[in-house]
Amino acid sequence: MIEDLQSRLRALRDRWENIRGIFDLDHLRSRIAAIEQTMAEAQFWADQTTAQQTVQTLKGLKGQLSPIETFQQGLGDAQELLALTDPHDASSLKQLEGELTALEVRLGGLEIQRLLGGVDDARSAILSVHSGAGGTESCDWAQMLLRMYRRWTEEKHYATQLIDVLPGEEAGIKNATMIVTGPYAYGYLKAEEGVHRLVRISPFDANKRRHTSFASVDIIPEIDEDIAIDIKPQELRIDVYRSSGKGGQSVNTTDSAVRITHLPSGLVVQCQDERSQLQNKTKAMKVLKSRLHQLEVQKREEALERDYQAKQKIEWGSQIRSYVLHPYNMVKDHRTEHETGNAQGVLDGSLDPFIEAYLRWHAQRGGEGRGARGE
């Protein structure tokens, strides 16, 4: 048995040597130190929104560094334990086996990060959910998806900001846009882009019949302010309107919400999160800039999966993932074939197994396209 444990430890060392170069630990530690220094300043909490986002960014960076340091420490401890282990002591051998099993699980998680090498993978993300045909059913499903992603971001310690939401007429939402701030948010969430299908007994049907609903998810990277995107003023149509969202009494009584249309591309973005029209315009321009950047990236890679001006039809046969709540419980990704019977766990934010399966599947296909669909 000792020979088997020695072999497993050698394999762990070899696997770690193959990927350790992708982790810039010095850079991570310097970013953490810089943020902690900023947080120590007297005026840090003057802007509560920015402060909370900074705190979430710090949590995300620490969450990125901690598993690496834990694995390195564990690998060193395992090597020392192996050197001290009596090959005839069953208790010591069992302890070492447990340590190696835990290290293999940790290393598997680190190897996933190796797959996040896309040009924009390390960036934050802008996530949009759109209800499909089906009225109230689809609007409710869109809201369930938004909740699922918010739960997932909480587990990842990512900051979120809901910048636009259009409520459904009876329940749920017609669409919503949320900024997800944190390292590799886009790299992970790009796995979610596409059409999501729900099968369940409708809570809105008095006859308790089974219904199928669809909603689509769009993911784009949030780009840095210093990236040059040429947007001419004459190419924009800017409309202001009365917000229907939160923000206090004044948000619903003044024309504070902003909708920006980029005439050459037909892209439309809007924001109603802030009380100030200027703040909403600034956020909307940031989203527009990110969308235009993503279009350029797609063109350069010659891997457009769909045209942003003619979105894929949200209907039967185009889904990337199905969530079945009746007559049985199952969530299945139609691209990777990964599935689970714990549908409620997935809806509560347990998305990592699906995301990891997608990243491996995408890498095996040579990284072709962006959020490639399953046919």
C-alpha cells in the first residue's frame, strides 16, 4: 500500500508542476495588500456602494488565493507525513490516504482555473436574463434563473449589482441585467449563455397541468475603462423615462432612468438603478461599451455563435440545459451531457459541476466559439 501512496503523491507533484505557472501569487498578494490599505483609509466608507463592492472584490481575491496556499501547504505536509509513515502501521497509512484524497480534490479545482485562459476570462461579467414565449410562466422562470445566479455569486463571494429589471405583468420578470464583479466571473459564467428550459407543474394553472417554459441568458465581459471603444455621439439615441425600480420616492417621480440605443449596431441598453439620471447614463454607457467590445472580440475570433441583432429564438430544441421538476427531478446540460437529480440544489446555486463540465468540454473542442450550443 505504501508504494501506491508514493505513486499518488508523485502524480500530485507532477500535476501541480504542470499548472503552477499560471498562478501569479505575488500579484494576487499585492492586490490584496493594496485593497486592505485602501480600506484602512478614513474616507473608505463615505461611498457605501463602492465600499461594499471593494469588500466583495477583496473576498474574491482571498478566495482565489486561499485554495492555492492551502494546497501547497497540504502537499508539503503530505510529503513529510509520507517520510515519517511506518509502512506496517495501518492507522498511519489510512491517515496519509485521506490526506492524499483531499489534495487530489483540491488540485482538481485548481486545474479548472487552467481552463480559464480566454482573452476576457479573468474579467467581471454582465449577465442578462430574458423570458421567452409563454407569458407568466416564462417570466416566473426568468426570475428563478436570476435567483439561481445570485445564489451562485454569493457562494463565490462576488459582488452583484442589478442595474435594470422589467417586471412581468402578473409575476416574475421579463428581463433583467446584473453586473457580477469578481475575478474570473466572466470565465465561469460564459458557460451559462444560451436558452434554459423548465418543465414543471405550473403554480399558475388551476388544473395543475405540466408546462414547459424557456428563458435565455446572455453573458458578456465587463471591460476596463481604459479600453478604447470609438462611440460617436451622433451614433447614439438617448431616451429618459420614469423608473419603475427601487431607489426611494424620487426614483419613480422623475425621469431618472436612461435608455441608450447604438444606431449602427442596434444594441439597446438601459439602467434605472440609481436616483440620478447622470449615474444611470454612466452605467448604461459602460454596459454598451462592454457589448460593443464583445462584438469586436467575436468578429476577430470569427466565432460568432449568434447575431446580437437577431437573438436565437427562445423555443423548443434550442436549449443548452433542461431543468425537469415533473414527473421526476433532473437537470441536464445538452452540450456536455452532465446531469444531476438534485434539481433544487442547482436552482439554489450549485452550478459549479455544470460550469466545470462545460469548461472541460469546451477545451476538448479546441475552445471553438463562445458559449457554443448543444445541437
